[in-house]
Amino acid sequence: MPNTIIVGAQWGDEGKGKIVDYLTENADVIVRAQGGNNAGHTVIHGDQKYILHLIPSGILWPEKKCVIGNGVVIDPAALITEFETLGKQGIAISPDNLAISDRAHLTLPYHRLLDSYRESGLGGKKIGTTGRGIGPTYVDKAERSGIRMADLEDQEFLDARLAEKIDQANRILKDSGAEALKLETIKVELQTAHQRLAPFIRETTSFLHQQIAEGKSLLFEGAQGTYLDIDHGTYPFVTSSSTTAGGACTGSGVSPRAIDNVTAVAKAYTTRVGAGPFITENAEFSDRMHGMGREFGATTGRKRRCGWFDSVVTGHACRLNGADHLALTNLDGLDGMEKIKICTAYRFNGEVLTTPPARVEDWKDCEPVYETLPGWPDTATAGAANISSLPENARTYLDRIAELCGCPIKLVGVGPDRKETLVCD
């Protein structure tokens, strides 16, 4: 298998975890390169459901190696909880199958408190953060005052930096009525976490280059989606890291020259969690999905906003990421519908746009241009054995999406299980 980057082509929650899990069989090393435990990847295999936040989905395959790269921000308490949860599900985690970059930054209790404090003060302008402290951690990283995994080995430096950061946080939080953070408590928590995580921490870039030199294949598991990217997303309603294919390289230390394939993952419709523009959002469609028990966030449990497939968003994401293929998930979510809409363009101030606008204020003035296709109300995609056994109208729908996005569809998901993945010829 070639070295492949998996990237979300919408606003996250596209089903990347399922696609990574499916492709892992033919990969050797699975890499997370950005984001933090604000990402939630759900993988269902048989009667087991696994929800992963920091650990790559490849951990479910015992013979594979997993890496949490330098671009990830790591809440050590959350990571240890994830270890324990997976352990109870029979997933063995050891330094033999998981490595953590010594350059990854730490998300600590003061980051979480600052995140909640900032969000609560935004009123009607809330970003929709998960409150996991991801943004403040990346702020510390950008202003060069963060704490990295390697710093856990230097107690003198760590104590001084913690004292400085906790003092700053307590001064900011004073007016909010929050209880002051205690330096000693956080020091003890961090020392305990370090004891547990120390065997996993290493310089991972050289390890990845060694794997490439030995002819091993790397699979990069993207978190969130293109339109949550700090540069290319619906700013300011974005995350704090680079969620595009380029972020996989900078967040792991692997050169773009080593990448052979980019697969963009999208749902057969569109969803979004949290605030921000969403041109094709449709209340009736959302109610239908929620009524079916679908579209609840793996990380927060929040209802996802739902709407029709947006080829403006997805097509631009394919171009931006240099996607070789599309993996389309949740096609079965459209089973039973008489008619299905696809957004082919936006109308904005008398113009027709086929690329999303830069300013979030302009998104508000865009209207979707829809094309209506016949559904497959009397047949189902769920349980289909292969692409040719899909309803004819479903195949027509897939062909139209590929045409509009300018990207061939390689994989189609017709259910949550690993086995419910169809390969296009």
C-alpha cells in the first residue's frame, strides 16, 4: 500500500476512523499528526464499538504500529483514560505498538479552564469549541511558552514553567469566580502521568523515516475536516491546527515527497457540529437523521447539524488537498428518501460561486443552487455486497458527486461496520 493521507473533506465527523480502520489492513504504521482529544473517531467491528480521541484507529490491529506525532496536542489525563478504556475492551497498548512524539505539546488543566472561560464570554459569538483546551494549548505553542513531552524529563524547567503558566491562568480566571488552580496538585498529576507515559515517548520523526526506508507503508489519520482548518476553514469557526493534507506532513516530520496518495473522506450528505456557516443545512433533514438515531458527536454527544451534500465545499476540499480519491460514507443514511438534493453552486450578490468565500460574513449571504436527483425509496444500500448491487439511483447519485467534485470515488460506506465498505471498480 502507498503512503496515504486520510483527510476530511467537510467539517469533520465524515467517518475517517472507519476508513482508516478499513485501510489499516494493508498499512504498517498509522500516524496522527494534528489536533487533540477534541477529535472523536468511532470504529465499529462486529458487536464492539470503539471511540478513539488521541490514539490512532490502527491500534485495533495488534500487529500494526501507531504514532502520535509532534503536531498533536496531548491531554495526558485523557490519553491515560483512553488507554484504560481500550484495555477493558481487550486492546493491548504498549511501547511496541504505540509511540508518542517527544515534541508534542501538552494540554493541561489550565488550558481547559481558559477554553471554557473564553467561550462563556463570547455570548452569541461562540465558536462552538469542545472545551477540551485545544485552542489555548496551540496558543501557548505559537507564542513559544508551551510544555512539550520532552520537558517532562527536566523537573527544574517544568516546575518553573508550570508556576509561570498557572499564575497567568489564575490572574485571568480570577474574575470568573473559578477556584484557583493549585501548582502542587497539577505537579503531582503530571508526575503520575509521566510515569505512565514515559516508555512511549520518543523521537518519532526518525522512526517514521526509518520505516519508509525499509519499504513500510504509512497511513496518516486526519482529525477534524478541511473546513475546520485554521487557514482554509470557515474562520473564525475553525480549530487551531492544520487539518488539511499539508498538516499531516508538518505534524509528523514526513516530507510531502514521501506521500503517494491522498484520500478525502466525505459523507453522502453534509454535517457540522458547533457554530459557523453551513449553506445546505436543513432542519427537516436534520430531524430525520436524529430521529433515526444518527448524527450525534462521538466526543461531545451533541446533535450534529445536517444538510444536503455540498459539492462546492467538497469539491474545493478535493482540490485543496490534492485528493486522488474520495471515500464516501453513510450512503445508507439516504435510504428511503424519494428525492435527494445536491448543492452545485452558491448564489452571492448576483454571482454564481463554485468556490467557498473567504469571509464568514459572506457565507451568510450565499444561497445554495440545488440539483434534485431521484432517491431509492423502495430499496436499500445498507447491506449491499458490492457496488453493482446498489440501487441504480444510488449509483447515479455517486457518479454525479464524483463529477461535480472532480474526484473519483474509491470507497463507499453503507453501514458503520468495517465490513460495510464497498470498493469501486
